Amino acid sequence: MDNTLKYAMKLAFLNQLYGKKLITDKEYNVIKSDLMKKHKIVSEQ
């Protein structure tokens, strides 16, 4: 499976957890940052 697709699937799951208030803002940001590093995703700023 493509690296970007794996990242997208994990991010979608993370967004579901956050949307259902099962994780905090801080936890969301830490996990998202870790996912970006592991999958070598660069954010545009």
C-alpha cells in the first residue's frame, strides 16, 4: 500500500477519535505530528 494512503487512513481514524472527543487537542496534535514524521509528510505553511 502506498505510504500516503497509509497516512491518510491513519489520519482519518485519528480525526474520528478527535471528533468523538475521545482524545484531547494536545493528544491529537502529538499523534498527528508523529504520524507526519513516520510517513515523511511535510506540512505546507
